[in-house]
Amino acid sequence: MQGSLIEFYTTHDRQYQGRALSTWLIEEARRFGVPGATLSVAGSGFGAGGHLHSAHFFELADEPVCVRIIAEDALATRFMQHLEQLGLALFFVRTAVQFGKLGSDPHA
């Protein structure tokens, strides 16, 4: 299948509707019918402003996170429009991808 990989970059401490933004994005994508999403954490990173974000031993609030979503283009576009209508301020990267399944494992 042809579609889009959308990566949202944020930090662990960002909140939306009383929950971590990254967790909310995964739940919203699932509710919206997106077939797959993954949350990844990083040790450190920086954005356009140059501020270094990193996880500290005692404090994870500034820990960089990435939510990756894969969907067919039409669904990916509708999901992005949905997020924009909610007024979310998010940095994202959208890339054209080919995706599918190999083998017969239903959990793959």
C-alpha cells in the first residue's frame, strides 16, 4: 500500500486535555481509525529554537518523544486536518511510504 508516515515531535511534559500530548495523539489516532501508531522516547534532541531537550536522571518532563503514525494518504490527510481544526500546535514530518504485512501473523 502507498501512504504516509507522519512523525510528531514533542516532549514528555506537553499536555492536551489533561493527558500527555503524545499519549493523547496515539489514542486519538486509534479512535480516528488510523491503522498504526508508535510512541518512541529519545535521550536528547533539539528543535528549531536550539533548546536542548533531554531526559535527566530524576526528571523526565523535558524528555523528547516522537509519535509515528502510518496510514493511507486520504486518512492521513483527514487526521491532519482534524488536528489542525482542534488548534494543536505541533511540529511534524510527513513522508510518502510504502507499507504492508509479510507472512500470516495477525499481530504483525
